[in-house]
Amino acid sequence: MLKTMRKNVKALAPTLWIVIATFIISIFAIWGGAGRLGEGSKEQTVAFMGKDHISTDEYYMALRNRLEALKKEFSGLNKAFIQQLNLPQQVLEQMIQQNLLRWKAAEMGVTASNQEVRDRIVSLFQRDGKFIGFGEYRRILDYNRISLSEYENSLKQEISLNKMIQLLTAGITATPEELWENYRKQNESAKIEYLLLEESKVPLDQTLAAADIQAYFEKNKDKYSLPERREGLYIFLATEDLKKEVQVSDADIDKYYKDNLDQFKEPEKISVSRIFLSTAGKDKTAVQKDAQALLDRLSGGSDFAQVARVSSQDEKAKEGGDWGTEEWRNLSDKEGQEIAKLSPGQMSGLVETEEGFSIFKVSEKEPENTPSLDEVKVRIKSTLEDQKAREIAEQKIGQIEKTARREKSLDAAAQKMGMKALSTGLLKKGQGLEPFDPSGSLSQALFELKEKQISPPVYTFSGTGIVEMEKTEAPRPAAFEEVSPDVEKDLRASKQKEVTLQKIREARPQVEGKNWEETAPKLGLEFKSVAEHKKEQYLGVIGESQEIDTLAFSLPIDQTSEPVEFATGYALVKVLERKEASREEFEKNKATELTNFLEARKNRFLQSYIDKLRTERQVRINYGLFMQVNNDILSRYETTE
């Protein structure tokens, strides 16, 4: 599941076009007002950008809305997956980018006129190709509890950002040669087969002699050096340990529930199926006649899902027309209104839209539900315990920091408070301290300090710490004794690589002219095939391989390649057929290709531009509040692990 999620969540990477596309969504998230962080906390700042900032409430709502949207796609979404995918960091980064771009637009004097805002509203609020009218537009905003002035201000900002981007990227162009090469990369493909032999599948039973390990080290001394390392004293307070000091009363839980009631609401669920016949390029009357015939069959008792599989003309046909409980909400307003009228088990008549004719069936309908306090009591208790434990940690570390700065010694401060400061040992930058700081936050802090300097509080997912820098060890060549385990591991890997290469070389003549899929298991190889391999395309197990890309478009058909090395083993490649790009087709689609190519190039330029803005605006993140908000939200996903 994680692999699937990573693939889909790639779309969340904070590139500029996504920033712009989701700008209005983030505004809705912030102004939706579904409760404040914890027990009515006052607004605090999670990120600073010059004089601008992002409050904890803004970040809280943006992250929560992003996770709720993902939860609809991935039912197994839980705390561990969210952390592995770095979703909190992605959401905050996106918000920072939005803020930087708004600031730059204001500095450049790029604004949107009232007429431009009006035109944008007209284009957004349409039904059957016509504007719904400003009265209906205002009613929609009122129904969704969205302030008219705030919404139109968000549109003004969105328009100004787009205008600024057009100004910044106006000079970006592409040569005909660049376009053609890019078109070839996108459209040329090769049908390939490849055989894999991973080093881990090749046993290496021999014992490595100490003399061989020493000799390998002497031969590869340049490979073994120690980077700068630092050692310090630290105190770390784990959230789980501090929970023992926390008391959460029923009154606390009741207050949190009432203050944050909207956070627990489960929206109305309607399970919808659809049969759709398109009128695009067809005689509308004939399509309507066909749709009516299908409706008559369904009314006569035919199975809806079976009819949808055979006759429906949308992407859900193969699933029996099942649009689930959420995706159908992306259909037209008219279709949504018809669905809302249906009772469970009821089927609609023909619903006509600009695209064609639809028939709907509602199989299940659950009203909006707010779980009772008893149903969410355990979750709320866990959230409050975590919050209070972190508050205790922050308070204690704050006291230690104050005392340590006065005493000019973390050790002295620890002793005064009945604690003991521990040594980090020599650490590389970013090296973790297991088990409480695997991400290396403390070592990162060490590398920001001068000797005897004390850090501010350091926040991690598992608690809060503080560190004092004791000494620095400059980079130097490693002695054999310091890296002997690494040397032995490298020598074993080297020998295993040699054995793997030898084995696949021996297999090469045995697969010539044979059916690779049948032959591979007999030789201990893994068979893979790709119907349309394109340059820079990811290959299962191998990943991206420039060498295989070259072979795919140069190796003679049906000829077995020499062994190709990849990160964890070797492969043999065979090309079955190729599809070459057509100059004629390229010329036909040149305008579209130019648009796509320029968009990608502009995107890269703008990402670089945003990086410069970050430096100019001296972006700073309050990691304490950042972690507090994350833990508050992520605690709600622990029950699904």
C-alpha cells in the first residue's frame, strides 16, 4: 500500500502549478473554521517569512483538510504512513510557497481588478454552460458558511499570482530541436524483456579472512574517511514518559469535544452508481433513445451493475458503474441534485447534461453523523495526554535552558533540577540517537552551535530535548579499527557482486533464442517485461537506468545484451519491438507539445525562484508548534494502525 500511496502522493510535491491550483482550496480550508487547536488556544505562529507568518490555526486546518481528502482515497491511511510520506512537511512547505508568492506579487505591484475578479466568478459558477447569477452565487457561499468578502479577496490573490507568474516566465522559450527531442522521449517506446539476478539472491557462504579485510582496506583507503563529528551533552524528555505525570479529567475531555465538535463530524454518505451514454459527436436523439432502452431494461429488473459494465461509457463502467460515496460529488450540479432526491434502492430517470445522458442508482444513504462523546472519548484522551505531556516537556526544558544559560552549563542546570545530562558521543550531522531521535534532530542542532553554546529546545515526534556542544572532531582519514565492520561489509558485497556477475554471464548463452519467461526460473533468474518502455521510465526492481534506456533504442531486435549493472544486481535485456516517433505526428501536435514543454520548463524556473525568495525572506519555522500541531492531528490516525 505504501508504494501505491507514494506514487499518488508524488502529486503533492510543492511545485508551483500545484501551489496555484490548490491556492483557493487552502483558503477554504483556513476559513472553513472547523474548530481551533486544542482548548481554545490563542493564535500562535508556526512559520515566519519576513513580517508575514502562518498561524497554527491556519496550518492545522490545511493539514487536517489534506489528510481528510487523502483518507477518502486511501482507507488505510494511518500515522505511520503519514510520517513516512512527510505529508505535514509538504503541507507547510506549500503554505510557505503561497505566502512567498503573494508577498512578491504585492512587491511587484501586481494586483487584480474588480472586473477580473467578477470574470473569474462568472467562469467558476456555471450550470449547463451559463453563469448561475450573483444571487445564487451568494446563496452558495452563505450555505457553505464562506464570507463573501474573504472569498473574493482569495480570488483576487489567485489572479494576481497568475499574472505575476506570467510576467516572470514571459521570456522562457524552447528551440525546435529541444521540442523534437522531448517529443521523442515522450513518444518513442520499446517492448522489452529483462532478466534479473539480485546480489541478495546469490549466497556467499565463504568466511572472509582478517588479512583479506585488512588488504581491502589498504587498497581502498581513500574510500574510508570520517566526516566532521561533534559531541555534546543533552537532556531529552520523552512524551510517553511524561504522560505518567498527566491527568486528563472527564471535564477536560468533555470541553475538548464541545470546542472541537466539527472535527468529529462524519459527512453524509451516499453510495452512487451511474450508467452514462455520451452524446459527443453523435446524434443526440439516437443516444437518448438508447438510454431510454437501458432505463426500460433496468425498470424491468435487469441488474444495474451488469448493464453498466456492458453499456456505460465512462471510466467506472468496468466497476459496474460504482462511483462510491465521494467521487460522484465531482459530477455536474444537475446530476448531484438528481442524486440528492433519490432514496436508498431508488433509480433516477434519464438525466441530461451537456455531455450526454445518465441514469443513477443510490444503493445506500447515511445521514451526516457526529459520533457521541463515548465513541471518541479514547481518542480525545490520547490527544489531550499527548498535548499536556508536550506542554510539561516544553516547560521543563524551558526551565533547564534558562538555568543552563545562567550557569553557562547544561550539566550544572541538570544537576540543579535533579537530572543528568548525557553524552551524545561523536555524531555526524543528521545522525540519529536511537530510540528517541532517529531523524537526527539533536545532531542537526549540534552543528548549529559553537563550542559550549547551548541550543534552544529541540522538538521531535517523540519528545523535546536540549543540547550543549562540547567538542568538534575535524574530518580525517579513518583508521582501520574505526571502520572495520564497514570494510568487512564492503568486501563481502564486492565478492557477492563478482559471484552475481559471473552467474548471470553463465546464464546469458543459455537464454539465447529461448522463451525467457519459461527459462528464467530454471536458472534462478527473475523475469520482467514492459510493453512500452520509454526513456527515464521506472523499471521494477531496477529503477531508472540510463544504460537500459540506451539499449532499448539501440540494441538489435531479439539480441541479448551484455549484463547491465544496477544498484542491487545485474540484468540481461532484450528488445522485442520498437515504436519510433513520427515527424508528421509531431508537426500536427507541435502546438500542444510546445505548451507542455514550456510549462515544465517554467515550473523548474519558478521552483528555483521560490528557493531564492526563501533566502530573501529568511523563512523560519517554529518546530515546537509545528510538532505540537502534527501530533495533535496524527493522534487521530493511531486507531487505524
